[in-house]
Amino acid sequence: MRSYLEFEKPLAELEAKIAELKQLAADGNADMADELTRLENKAAQQLQSTYAKLSAWQKTQVARHQERPHFAEYVAGLIQDYTPLCGDRAFADDAAIQGGLGRFRGRAVMVMGHEKGRGTEGRVKHNFGMAKPEGYRKAIRLMRLAERFRLPVITLVDTSGAYPGVAAEERGQAEAIARAIDCCLDIRVPLVAAIVGEGGSGGAVALAAANKVLMFEHAVYSVISPEGCAAILWNAGDKAQDAAEALKLTAADLHKLKVVDEIVPEPVGGAHRDPNGAIKSLGDALEIQLRGLQGQEPGALREARRRKFLDIGSVGL
């Protein structure tokens, strides 16, 4: 059963009516055909118009939708011969960040990303996609392994942020994130990142300091969640919508600010309505970006990546 967001309620009622008419038609009531066609056309138009004018807060809700594709689905749809690699070789294996070797459309790659998990048990297992220090240290290990074997790196970002627990802080959360960002900026192989859902704070940047940063049309990417921003600025949870607008966290805003390089279109109604279509769309965009980076000198790749991030937000005098 499809899960609807708050702003989709009118559409939910319409699609419920369509489902009811389809059941009647299946029971042999042929008089329903014309009405069914009319309602299906109306629903399609309403879906398109609704998603063409989403606010920043509504896009945040879409980015967090529980039915959006996760890392496991992207790997299944895009990576052949995937071999997961586990552990940071220091403390433990973190389930919030997954990664391994595989082939992306014929090319050997290292792929890694956040996994939020499905259902209560899965989300607890993967800690809702919030990585601990060992997750970022695992990411560093995999990036260095890719560099050693001259493999391009693909990262898929989908996290509300790094895990803020006491134990994570005791094990050096800030240092692990900083070293992961440093590793992203230092490796001498192509690195392409994609914001596929929610990109939150340093926990996202740690995997996204890439040569090219892609972002799904309805994904969000910000230094803090709208709820966190509202709590700090106004001490009021009901200001999250205002915070979302102020944060400029949408793909259109970030592309304009040159924080992301490409906006990847989603199927009408968001990636959660057509996961396979969204996965293919992302795969096509990744292939183009990797092809553009292929053949560049290792030093040039690193220098261009560093320059890209130094230039963000710079103002000419």
C-alpha cells in the first residue's frame, strides 16, 4: 500500500477512487471504463502539477520518503559482481555506511554510500543511516584501496547526519569525519558523488567532496536539518518550514550556488513512485560524469577537486 505525504492527500483520495473503480471493472461492470479513464487522466495531471511546484519543506518530506530507493537497491540495479567490503580495521563494521567493489556498466569501481534500512528492524540495524566513526574510517579505507588499484569511486549520500551519540563522540566522530573529507579531497582517482535523498551536515559532506556532485531533483542537502535550524534560531519546532526555505537546501538552489554540478531528474511524483526509473536515471548521469573524468591525470583530478571546493562561496573583489 502506497504511503502518502501530507500535501498529497487530495491525490490520495483521487487514487483511492480509481482503485475502487478498477475493482468494480474487474468484477464485470463495463460502464466504469470512461469514468476510470477520466479520473486517471485527472490524477496524472494533478500529480504533475503538484510536483512541479513543491516548496523546500515539501521537498524535504519527499527526500525522506520511506519508499525512496536505498543504497541496496541502487547497487542491485546498477552494480554487477558486487563484493561488499566490511570493517574499518580498527574497531568495528558500521552498517550505516556500506561499500564494496563491483562493475558499473562494464567499468570496475568502488561504490559506497549510506543505508537507512527498511522497516523497524532494518532501520535499527543500519542506525537510520547515521554513521559512527568506524563508518567514516571504513569509507577512508575503501577510498584508499580504490586509489591503490586506480578505480573510480562512486558515493551515494542519504543521511540526516552523523550519529551524535556519546559513544561516537568518545571514539572521535569529528576527527573521523574530517579525515574522510580530507581523503575525498586527496585521492588521485575520479570521485563522483550523488545526493540521492537527504544530505545532512558533515555526515554527508564526508562522502560528497567529489570531482562531480550530482543531486536528485527532489533531494535536499544542507548544513543542518530544518528542524535543527528552527530549534537553534527560534527555539520552535513549528518553524521548520521557514528554516527549510532559508537554508536553500533544494537541488535548484544548490545548483545555482554551484554546490552541486548536475540535477538528476526524477520520475513524476518522485523516486519513490518509480524506483527503477530513478535508478536508471541516476545510472545514466553517473556514466556521463565518469566518462568525462576518464583519462585525466591523477594530480589534475585532485587539484580540480580541491579548487572546486575552495571556489564555492568565493566572491571576487
